[in-house]
Amino acid sequence: MKLAIMQPYFFPYLGHFALIAQCEKWVVFDITQYTPKSWMSRNRVLHPKQGWNYISVPLANASISIKTDQARILCFEDLAPSLLGKLSHYRKSAPFHSQVVRVIEQIFSASTNSLVDLNVRALDSVCRYLGVGFDYARASELNLHLPEIDHPGGWAPAISHCLGATEYINPISGRSIFRQADFDAAGVALKFLDFRNFVYATGPYEFEEGLSILDVMMWNEPTVIRDAITSHSRVIGAQETLDKPVLVQ
């Protein structure tokens, strides 16, 4: 079983979905310290005039003193109007604006005060729209019996071993935190996803690299996005090297 473990990001960039497409099981990593002002509570879309603009989820308790699954949304009712407002300029030029708006409206159709609930619901809805399988579980609900974790890279081999995974895949940007010996001891093959930037037309705006999946969806139909996920992805072994730059988010 191929496993990936990631924090619950807010409408993350396309590489996040490329990783989902590569794995057979996805663990929402919500059991460690929350990180304020991270990709869990914000992302980026095109600015109406130039560059990019943040979309975000204001929290009532954003603090490093809470765990990720304890993060609570400040005012859920304000989120959809705020998000749609920051996407309204796409209406004039983006060919799939109306389809994306419908996805967003579905995501926000049921209220929640949990940031993790919202982000997982968004991931699931986007995957359904794109036609990408998404078999997930929240770490906080798995009742995992883990050993003491003494470094950031120790969570992945421990969770992988508990769940019986044979292969763990991580974005290549996080390569430096892992110890090969931990995976060898757990009997889990360590792999990395190298995702190359997907460039697409955004006229009359200038293309911005690594924006939220919402931007990708505005300009491309689902079949094109799925093809890009496949053609721009490469899974490599822990000892392999890269011959091209890697997009980091």
C-alpha cells in the first residue's frame, strides 16, 4: 500500500493533488502543533490587477499552543462570500469560473467550525471534480499507537508501519527531514514526488507559479488537469537525484 501523510492545506497547489493521485491511502496529519500563517489557513490566487492575492481562513484560536485538529474557524458564514469575492475578477476571463463557483458553494453548503473538517471537505470535493481518487483518514481518528517521535521525519515511518504501508511518498521539498534508517527499520520504502510546474494560459493576466488549485481549475478543464498531474509528476527513490528544479510550496 502506497501512503502519503500531509497536513490539511487550504485549497493547496496542484502538486498536492499530484501526490494524492500517486498514493493509495492519504493520512490527514492533524495531531501535531498547529502552525499559524501556514498553508493550512491560507493560499494564493491571482490579484485583480497584478501578481497574486491571499485567500484565507480567519481562526478564533490561531496559536502554536493548540494541535491542528483543535483549530477553530472564527466565522464560517463569512468565508464563502469572502472567498467568492476574491475570485470574482476571474468571471470576465476564466472559462471555468462558473464550474469552480459551484464546487465552492457545495464545499461551504454545510457549516463547521473545524479548520480540518473544512480543508478535508475541500480536498475531497476538488478530487471528485477532477476525477482523482481520494481515500483518506484523519490521524486524530485512527487511534494510532506510536512510539516516541524524536524528530520531525520520524512521524512518517512510524505511521506507515502502524498502517501496514509498504511505500511512503513525500514531496521532494521535504527530503532533508527523513532518515533512511527509520524507514528501513519499519520495512517501508521511502519515495519522493518530483512535481514540475504546470504552465497554462491566464490571459489577460500574467501567469503566476504555484497558486491555489482554484486558479488551475479556473483556466483548465478536469481532463487537462488530470493529464498535467500525470505528465508533470515523477516518483523517485530515496537515493535518486534530480536533473531539474523543483517547485516548492
